[in-house]
Amino acid sequence: MSLFDSVEHHYARYRPRLPDQVVELLAQELAGAQAPRLLDLGAGTGQVALSMFPALPPAAHLDLVDQDEGMLRTALDELRPHLGERTATVHAVPAEKFTPAQPGYQADLVTCCRAFHWMDRPAVLAMADRVAAPHAVVAIMGDGSLWTHEAEWTVALKALIQSHLGEDRRAGTTGTYREPGRRYEDDLADSPFSDITEHRIPFTRAWTPRSVLGYLRSTSFARPDLFTDHSGFEEQAEDLLLRHAKQNGVLREDGVFTVLLARRPGVSR
């Protein structure tokens, strides 16, 4: 890996996509739609869109929303080889500011993966109510991070990060991460999408030391500019990860992907 690779590069290459069972779950919500519209909020470099491609018909349209123009440029680069007849539009605005370009626009599925905690959640859900079709589902999804995962190797890695950056989880340019003040279920319950079902889908991922280091460079808690000696940290982290990977060179992550599917009350499933 080059020190000059962009955050977008690491995000696109190392952030995990959706597990197949999650894709199947979301695809059920689009069953029968000939030209579904997928609205993805906090889209990053397109992990949700890329995961969903096999389940989307040729006439599908995707709207990707993210504040970061660089992320969206990378997302389009990643998406173009796979689009086929499908179309995609990017919107470099905060999620709550999304405004459809076409009159009468209605999203069939609104997704937000690993990003809802950064958003003005009531405003985002109010926006979704304005642009989502009557039958639409809002899917709030996430699987934590290697910071929160509690395997032996991730606990050791977190301790190493804290030895460089302090006990608190870093976020933003100078601040620390704070857990949301309320549950996502409570946000949804107070929104027009108050009919909620939770799905907890187990998954297993295989990491290599190299892919973990690339992933860390894309995070808010271990990105390179937080460290006074990032190359020194990476040397220590690689040594730690190699010790834990042992003979097969693989680091295992067993986790649960949580999907909250929220509908307007009275809409049939």
C-alpha cells in the first residue's frame, strides 16, 4: 500500500460489502418491480449498490447520496463496469438535503448502511417520507466495526490503536466518537416509518493483515492523519496481525449484520 493512496481508494477496496443473505432480504422488498428505484444514503464508495447489482433488474435506477464528492466519484468508477442497462446518479449533499431531480420521483427502497449514526436522523426520515413510494421500505443496516468486534485479534488491535491515540475512539478531525443518544428503533418509531422488523443475520469474514491495514486507513478512528508516526503504527499493527493470523494467514471475524426494515403502518408486507 502506498502512503499516497486516497481514503476513497482504501474505502472502495477494503470496506466489506453486504452479506449475500442481506442482499436476498432487501431483494424481497423489490420483488415484482420492473424498474425499481434504490435510494442509498451515506453511500460512500457504493458498497450497498455494488452488493445489490445481482438482485436488480436491468431497468433499475440507483441514487447514491453522500456529502463527500470524492467518495461519490470513486463510487461511479466502481459502478460503471457493472451498470449494464441500469442507471445511477450521485448527489453530493447531506442525506436530509436530498432532492430528486425528476418530478414525481418515488424510491422503492431507501437504504442506509453503517452511516445513520452520523446523520440528523429525524430530518433524514422526514426526507424519506417525502420521496419514498407508499409501499417503500427504509432499511437501516450495520454490523459494527473492527473497533467494536470482540475477537482476540481485534481486542489486541484496538489496544494498540489506543496506545497511540488514547483510550477514546477518535472521530472527525479533532473529536471523539459518542454513541447515539437513542436507539435507531426509537428514531424510526417516531417517524412515519414506525412499523419495524429486525433481522439479525450471522456472517463470517476472512481478513488478511494487509486488508485490515487498508480498512483501518478508511476509518474515522485509525486514519493516517491521526497518528504522529503512522508508519510506525502500521509496522506494529502488521506484526500483531501476523502473529494472530498464524499459519493460514487469515484473521476471522464472526459477527451479526443487523437490518431494521421500517414501513409506514398499514402497508402490507
